[in-house]
Amino acid sequence: MRFARGPAVAHAASLSQSGMPAADPMLLGAPRPLDTEWAGATALPEFTAALAQRLRVAPEQLLITPGTTGALSITAAALFLAGSTVAVETPSYEPLRVLPLREGARVVEVLRERSRGWRLDPDAVGKALRGAARGHVLLTSPHNPSGARSSRADLEALASVAAGAGGYLVCNEIYEEFVDPAERFHAAVHLPNAISLGSLTKAYGLGCLRIGWVLLGSAAMAEREVFEDASFLQYVDLPTPALRAATRALGLERELLAPYGTVRTESRPLLARWLASERRVEAQLPEHGIIAFAAVPSAPDTRALAEHLAAREQLAVVPGEHFGAPGHLRIGFGSPAPALADALTRLSRGLDSFAGA
């Protein structure tokens, strides 16, 4: 987060973004008078009901949180207790590896391999949880940093592994909103012992609202009171203006996703062409989303490469070290095609000068 709040945004060009640029505030009717009503009176129930209708679940299955960060935090506080084991994917967004440790759980990292399409192997997860007194599975799908999306069959198998260990499959689905609505798979909708985490941040450019959620599968509803306790201890209420805007946003999905449609037709093909021509970088372009995880064989220390690119090219990239995978760069391609072309040119030029440094 120190990197994201500093070097990642301090340069003329960027490949560091993992979400779409900020949405047009006029889509949400801004500016409006500040709404000072207590969130629990109408704003929270209305958003919860609208989201439940969208996901086709009961409102009682949802807890609304301050973004997916809040969802991860209360999930860890509720489930990842001393005596439990959490199988966590790697490479991964660092809080997935750290939050269980903070709550006293034992963490076992399970490798996603680029040679296998960044797949999280249910058999490997099963081995990681063998002998656990209580075991949970924690992953992101689509995966951060690669963008690879877990198959339904794999999620079903992972849920079965977690159930066999007396625990839950916790699936961070923050990037699932990049998938066509008709094709989205929310684990907790279909798998009783699954817990889905989501937000409006990435695909819709609404990170400023800080609105996320925990969706409890039917069996996970047994933990609702524990989740509520964790939320009351951490934040109690959410801001009413944000909830009002989030409710409006749920009715504007087509308009809010329009910029991502442009990325798919213009920026994504541009990156595909660059990857085909830039032999020093190896990456699999995911079907959905705006991130890819690129191996840079000539730069095992990609933190040093990132520092070089920042100083020499005024280009922000995210080094693989932030995900536990040195020798890689996460490339965000959610910017308009001209800006992306400029950033990729800077990256190629920076690779030249880094090799000669």
C-alpha cells in the first residue's frame, strides 16, 4: 500500500493500475446535497436489497463492508483463528498471506505456476490442509496478479477440500465483475461452504465509494453472527452518501462498464501485439480483466527494474516481489490505447537501458 500510494502514482506513465479509471461522477447524479441520515435507516437496507436481487440471494446472506479490504479483514477476524490452517495461493495480493497470520492462523502457501496457466491445483491444496484441525482455502478469482480465472470445476473441488477440513472456501471475487454478467460465477451462490467477497472498485471505477461485501453460502450462514461481531468491532456503520451512490450504480452497470468495453476492443489487442513482439517479456493475456503477470527472465530482481523504470522512464510498474514472485511485473492495461502505447514504449526502452546498466 505504501507503494500504491507513492511510486505507483507519481510518474508520467503507468502500468500499475489494477482497476478502471474513476467513473464519471455525473453518472451517479453528483453533486448532490450531503445525506446525513443514519445508514442503517434506509441507505444500507436499500443497497443490501438491490445487491441481493442482482446476485439472486437472500439479503441475510450479505454483509456490506468498506470495500473488499474490509471484507477480507472481517473474514480473517471471524475465521482465521489460532489453531486453524489457511491454504493461500501464491503469487498473491499480500493481505491474503498476512491477514491469517495476524489473527493467529497457520498459513500454507500453494503455488500457482505460469506453466500451468496459473491454475490453483485442488490436489495441492488438499495436501496443504492434510491433518489440519480446521482448514480454510483463500484465493482470488480471477487471480491477482495474473488475471487467470478459476474454473467452476476447480472451485467446486476446492470447496470440497475445505469442507473435508472442516472449513470454508473464501473466494475474493473483486475481479469477477469484469466477466460478462451472464457468465459470472459467484462461489457462495452455488457452493454451500463458500464465502464470496466483492466490491464496486475494479470494473466500475468506483473505489472512491469504498463499498464491498461478504456473501455467505448457505452453510456459511452459521457464521453470520461472528461476521457481524467482527464488523461491529472494526467499523460499525458505512457512510450514507456512499451507500446511496452505490445503489444508483447497481442500476447503471451498462454505462459504468462502457469504458472497460473500450479497453477490450482497443487496449487489450494493443498489449497482445506488444507481448508478441517483445521477446524479453513472457505473459499469458487473460480472457477477462485488465491485468497480466509477465515474467522477465533477464531481470530476476524486478524491484530493481521497477526502480530503474521509474527513474529513467518515469514509468510505474508493480514488481513481482509485492506478490511473492520476483522476476515478474504486473502489467495493468486499463488505460486508453494512446496512454498504454506510450507506457509500453517506455517499458521496452527501459528494458534496453536496464540491460546496459
